[in-house]
Amino acid sequence: MTSVDDVVARIADLAGGFTGRLAVSAVDLTTGERIEWQPDVLLPTASVIKVPVLIALLRAVDAGAADLSDRIALRASEHVGGSGVLKLFDGGLQPTVRDVATLMIAVSDNTATNMVLDLVGGTEPVNQAMSELGLDSIRLHNAVDFELIGDDVRRLGEATVRDLCELGRLIATRQAFGTAVSATAEEIMATQQYLDQAMRYTLANPYARELGLVPPLSVASKTGFFTGTRVDAGIVRYGAGGGFVYAVANHEASDLSFLPEAEGVVLNGLVGRALVEHWWPADAGPAPVVPTAYEARVASR
């Protein structure tokens, strides 16, 4: 079994070979053991900031100021570019509040995100919620507006991975404004379909339920991406019990592509695999991880 020092050394080696900056924070939900690398560096969140937006919405629901079953109209003027599908739909569609929140997380829908922000009252309720949880580095600066953001993703949101990881821990332990808010947040986070970062080299399966499968581990998370930036934060639970929360972010990579094997996503994947390998229960068999494409090619020679 690897030690914390072994894993940190592995992460340090990965950081040393990376063209940008890397930050990692992860906590075992059973033992409280921590693995961290540059956890207090303030970095852009990209779309991971949508988890705080979700928390602000669910807090409003819990207070009776919003209802997940209410329907809200999509206006064509609200269409936002980037990730998501609502930008492709005609105005007039009337999804429920829960539908919009789910789209914001499941496919990182930017139009849905701004609809949620309109519902909760803008950026301030999001930042206030994070402050009340003691997560002062997590800040949403603006709604999703690519003209405003331009080439600087920090204009959307910023945070330390320590605070992003702590938000995940509070959700996982039902301390993010209580059981109802936390449990619903994790349920919606579990719908995310983009498991191409921290979980890319594990056997996590976003379609396991539909396929009638029982995966060895399940993930409730949110990824974010921008040119040269990749961020991922979430909750990993093992089928046999236990698990961990994590946040990993990298920024200023020289690889500005959005290719499946872009430097930033591979880096976060290698970090995520190291965490699973370290914390996987010794009595549960081999860790549910897979080799990278490069390792597979080497092994086949």
C-alpha cells in the first residue's frame, strides 16, 4: 500500500513534467487523511463554479423561495455559447427548475446556468452561501458571458482546490446547509456525463444505472474546461463503502487544444488514478483503474 508521501511524490513528479500549474486537494471520507499539492493557490474554476451555483439554488429551495417543480421559460435572448444544449433550442421551452439545474451539471449547460443565476438573484447569493460555509476563496465573479470573459477564465470564477474539496466534503457528509440541500446536490452531481478528467482512468461509468450495472465506484462531480485550463471536483464512493472527495485544477498549460488526450485532462486523470489506487480498500480486490493509452501501447510491445 502506498503512503501519503508516496502519492504526494507521484503528484510532484507529474507537476514537474507539466507545462502549467497544478493544484490538488483530496480527503478520505472515512479516515480524514489528506493528500494535497499547492492547495491554497487561487486558480480559475471554469465550470466547477456551477456546483456553488447549485448549492445557492438548493438553499433557496430549502428556504421556500424556489421550487424545483416550477417551470421557467427559456427565452431565445438567453442563449449562451459554449457547453450545453439549450442554446440549440427555440425560445418558449418551459423546463422545470430541476431540469435546468440538472442540465447545468450533467452537460455543463451555460444557458441553464444563467437561468439558475437569474432565479437565485445573481452572483451575490452564491458568494454569500460560500462565505457562510467558510469557503471564502470560492467566488463567482460573473454570469457566463463569453464577451466579458474573453480569454481570461478567471473572470468567471476563482477558488483554491482546498475550498473546492471542502465543499465536496460538506456535501458528502450532509453539512452543506443540511441533509436536504446536500443530498439533492450530490444526486444532481451524480448525473454529470463528463468523466474525462480525474476519473478518466477508472471504471466509473456515468451510464451504469441505465445499463443495469453495479460499478465498483460511483462519482458525483463537476468538471470545467477552458483553453489551457482543466478543473474537476467531486465525491467518489465505493460500492463496498467508504470513499473520498477531491479537487484537482491545472492552469496555463501550453496545450490549448480540446482534444481527448489534451495535456490538462491527462494530467488530472493521472492524479485521479493515483488517489483511487491509494485509497482503494485492500480487501476489495484490485483497484478499478485502467492504464493510459501510452501505457497500454508499451505493455503490448
